[in-house]
Amino acid sequence: MEFFEAVKNRRSIHALEDVAVVPDEKVIEIAESALNHAPTAFNGQETRVVILFGEHHKELWNDAEKIAREKNKGDFSRTEQRINWFRNGHGTILFFQDREVIEGFQEKMPHLHDAFEEWSQQNQGMLQYIIWTGLESVGYAASLQHMEVNIRPEWNVPKSWKLIAQMPFGKQAQPLKEKEIVPAEKKLIVIK
């Protein structure tokens, strides 16, 4: 799929199926390429990723459901449905920032302390978008989530890595809704 076609087609798809539309190695390749080439402030490269497949992926969403149930004493049906859709997917990409890298820059350049926090979030956004668009380009559906989850010890995630978001992915299991697009002339100013 051509790059801008993938950009145009990328959507938040919540209902997923556990179908490998490409070999898992292709997902790993997308993540590696994005990690190696997504821009980061001062080339800090503090963005980190963990990819969960199989039972590890399902355990993540089992834990997310348990945590959400404990915190949500009201109507849980919508949250339960969404978590079921994510769990039914093929895998989940976890996005982290390495706090050691960020704090190292903050110590070296204290006058930019707050800027490094902001830039780190921008770096995350670019990485997430590259991976999301990469998944779209090979036929996977995905969405970006910000749920409380457990990071299991057997995943060997360093303590300095702070979880930012989760991206469950799989075969699309819901029809696409038409996306409303605000006309470009309301969002774009061109000065020549």
C-alpha cells in the first residue's frame, strides 16, 4: 500500500480478530524500523516498544479488565465490550519512554528541563503514528489506548521504562464508519 493511502485509511478500529494478516516478523520489522528512524529531540532515542503476541497479549487485557472493574463500580458494559475487542486481537504493542534518557538530558541541560518532557511526548506521537500507519499498510487494524495495565515481570521491561500507551491490533472485525473531515481551508494557511 502506498504511504499516503495508508495515512488516509488509518482509523481507530476497536473490534479485532486474532488473525495474522502478515507473519509476526513483519510487525516486528515495522516496530524496529520505526524505532530506528522516528525523530527524537537531540537524537535521544528514548522511545521504547514491547510487542505482545499470543497468551501474553491476552494476559495484558485480562489484567486491564480486572483493574478497570475494580475502579469502575458503575455500568461496565461499554468498557467490557472494548476490552473484549482488544483481547480478541492478534497482539498488542506497548509504547514506553525510557526515563533514564530523559532525565539524563534534563540534568545536562536544566534550562530545557520542561521542554524535554514535552518533546518526549511529541517523539512518542511520531513513533506511534509511524507504527500505526505501518500496521495499516500491511492490512492490520489498530487503535491507541491509554488503560491501566500490569507489566509482568517475565516480560523483562526495565524499571526506567514508563508506559505511555497500548496499541491492540488484529484483523478488522467491524465496518468502517465514514470519517468526518473538516475542510482543509479551515485548517490550513498558506503564505507565499
